[in-house]
Amino acid sequence: MFKILGKQRLYENIVKLDVEAPLIAEHARAGQFITLRIDEKGERIPLTIADTDNKRSITLVLQEVGASTKMLGKCEAGDAILDILGPLGHPTEVENFGTVVCVGGGVGIAVVYPVVKAMKAKGNKVVTIVGSRSEDALIFRKENQSHSNEFFITTDDGSCGRKGFVSDELKHLIGKGAKIDRVIAIGPVPMMKAVSNVTKPHNIKTIVSLNPLMLDATGMCGVCRVTVGGEVKFTCVDGPEFDGHLVDYDELATRLSQYKDKEQIALEKCERCK
């Protein structure tokens, strides 16, 4: 059992949980994730580790979209999670590349935070671009800004920063002649696809973090397969980070929507059981 030490609602459907998990916290690196089960009947949920605290706890940020994440969002400090497996996946490649642009969208703003921190600690000039629907939905703003040399915000409604998308801000920076050695983008699939399309003509190395459907998270079931450079990869053991210019985003988007009807049925059942 893993005790929840703290809970904070960051936005109407986004929750931050600090969970006691010393062994995971000690070994976790930027870019890695965990899977968890709330109880014996729960499905496995993959969540990227957003932070660690003194080798005692890990920070998880989740968006309540389905039955399982809504159940997890109802947990409070003092409650316990049955299973947590991790850290999983390959860590982010962290070197002194020069200038690294870290792009986060939606919940991906929290997920990109450990990458921002690690890149800065390695001596890179870190330019961070975060985007959300509105200013109210911006999460981990201070955390990311504190480890960034330059920090930009975009919002869909123009309530904060540039009105538009993170890809618009990135395109603007490239257009101004900014020297960029690497881009790391984490967020919704359409956002990562848009960022990759912006950088590809300029041959800027771009890494994206994929979080498709997962089941066992050990490479056995094949549920998380994605096509990268024409080859089948398993996100849980080969990723979660891949070359953004090689990912088949259309296939990925199709697979992510494959079980929407079943997810809706589970969600409706969950709502009736309140």
C-alpha cells in the first residue's frame, strides 16, 4: 500500500497527489513513469512522475477523464493506493545540448517539469513554452519558470501570454533566428504533432513523450504499440520518448480513440455508483 501524503486540486479536473514511495523516488529520473491500481478491481493507470521529494515521495498529476482517474481524483490525503509499479520506461536523455526548448501542453506542463529541471541542472539554456485553454488552467507555472532561462505562455483564449498554441510561439522563436539545439514536447497528441511539424523543416531534433493505452507496462501485452520510423515500438519498454519526426501520429490518434465507447460506458457506470 502507498499512502497519499498530500492532495491539491490544480484545476477543475486536474489533481496533484504526493504519494509515499521512497524506493521509486530514489531511483526515478526525468521522463519516467509509474503504473498504479487504486484497488484490487482497478485497472492499471500510467502516470508520468512529475517530481520527487527527498527520496521519500513522488508527485503525480492526473486529469480526471475516465472512470479510473475520477476514482483516483476522489482520494484524499491519508488514503492509500494498492499498487504502484515503477519507475518505468527509459529516462530522458539529458546532456548539455546547448539550447533546449521544453514544450508542455495541458497536463503535459507538469510532466515536462522534471525535464526542464534536469536540462537546466546539466548546464543548458532552457527555454520553456507552456500552453493551456486559459490562464486558470495553467499548472506548474512557477515551478517551470523558476528553472527556465526564458519562459513563454500561450492560451487558447488569450487570457495570458500569446493567444494561440505552443506551436505558434515555437514558430515565432524559430522565425526570429533563435538557436535551438533540441526540442522536447509533452502534451496532447495533436500538440506534439504540430510541434514536430514546426521543427522538421529546420532539422531541429525533437523528442516527444507518448502515453498511449497501456496494460501490463512490461512489453508483454503489446497494447501500447506505436509505429516510429516504420517500425513497431512498445512505449512502455522502448519509450516513452521517441523522435517526434518519426512517430505515426495518425495511427496513434486512432488507437487512442479505439475504446472511447467502452470508456464512456465505464464512466457512466461510475457516475451511477456515486
